[in-house]
Amino acid sequence: MFEKRSSIIWICLLLCLLMAGCRERMELDEGNAVYYWRTDLRLDSTERAFLKAYHINKVYCRYFDVVMDENGEPMPNATITFSDTLPAGIEIIPTVYITIDCLQKPHKGLAEKLVKRIRQMNETNDISGVREIQIDHDYTARNMKVYYDFLREVRGVWREECGGRLLSTTIRLHQLSMEAPPVDYGALMIYNTGDPQKFTERNPILDQRDVAPYLRHLDDYPLPLATAYPVFSWLRIISGVEIEHTVEASEILQVKRIMEQERKDLSRSVITYHLDKENINRYKPETYEEIYHH
């Protein structure tokens, strides 16, 4: 009888621990951010006013792309120049985009080269206090293992040799059904949800009907997530026909509400893509206030 009761107690304790573990998920600090995706860091008065008005405390700044050269080796491309600096108090997060063909197989030393290039760019441009880097890569089930191994190498070099603290990666909606990557958190890209090569009544930048099938994965996804919303326009040419797309403010805000109903902590850290005068002027201030509302 005693042994049976002891077994029941241990089972109850184990269940409690498991349930507690399921509930534990690091929450990101509340904050507003933007992506900066141009090849020269140069801010005009409109962009500076935007950063101040919406209390932007982070800029995910694309430092360079990694593409394949003619010999089938990864190489940096479209490296940013720094003609300007960010306002005081705004954290810069070096972001590197890696094309899909670069990580179809492992490339020895790539992680170390990438991190050292970021460090050298920071030193050359007197950028200090960098504690986080982000990798942007549209991984698939086929190359997921290669990419995740690469991320582990990046994290090791970043922390051990450069004293960095955080590593993040972008997450596409379709990747929510996959195993989570080995990073501190993900930036969930809530844009480019449709097929840009097809004529369709849906906006390929963002349509809530394309978002809906992925909502069921949100609450169970183990990584903390920041959310990135589109404020850009997109010009497509299909069969010689030019089609320009922008996303209505009402669509962005409706998708934001739907996402946060499924997972409340998605309101804590919000990013817009991307910082540009034309994008700023595309929407009313009230729209940005709602996008960045916590």
C-alpha cells in the first residue's frame, strides 16, 4: 500500500514538473524595433523623427548578404556602408541574410568567417555595445539540420570569441510546424505570405487567409517570438504586366489582433519592415501607434 501511494506521489510530482516546464518560456522585453535593409546607413529627418515618435529601441540592420560565388563557395555581397549613426540609446543588431543555396551542405569555417566579419565591421565603424546578431535564412525541412548546426557554430563563436549574448533568427510562418532552431528567440516574419509568381486576388505581401492555417502552431511553439509586420510596397512583373502591391492598414492590424489572440506575448516585441521615408508616409500615425501597441 505504501509503495503504491509513493508511486502515485512521484507520478503527480513528475506531471507537475512537466506542466511547469511546458509553461516556462522566456518572455522578450517589451520594445519597438525596425528593420533597416538599405546598403547605406543614412537617416533623413523623417526617419529620425519616426524612431523617436514610436520609441524604437532596436534596429535590425542588414550588414551584408551571403551568396554563392562562381566556384560554389559562400561569399559576402552587398555590404552596408555607414554614412551615419543611429540616435543614442538605440541598439543596433547586425543582421545577415543567407541565400538558400549557401546552406544545402556544410561549409567549413563559414560561421567563424561570418562572425569575424561582423566584428570587423563594428570595429571599423566604431560601433560598440553590440550584444546580439540575427541570421535571416529561409530554411526548409531538407536543409534544416545543416542550418541548425551552422547556428550552433555561430552561437559558439559569437559568445566565446566576441563576448556576444544573444543569437536570433528569422522564422517564416511555414517553419512554425518544424523543430525550433537553436537560438535565443525568433523574429516571426508575418509577410510575403503568398506566391509572388501567381496572379491571385490575394495580396502576396500579406493576407489573413494565408496566415490562418499557421495559427494553430503558435501557442505550442517553444521559442520566444518577436513579430515583424510589413509596411513596404512590392512591384511585381508577371507576363510583362506590372503589379504594385501595398498592404492596407486594416489588414495589418487585423492580422496583428488575430496573432495576439492566439498568443498574447506576441505583442511584447514588435518590428516593422522596413525603415524608409516612403514606408513611413504610407500609413497614418494612428496605424503605427496600433502596430506598436503592446
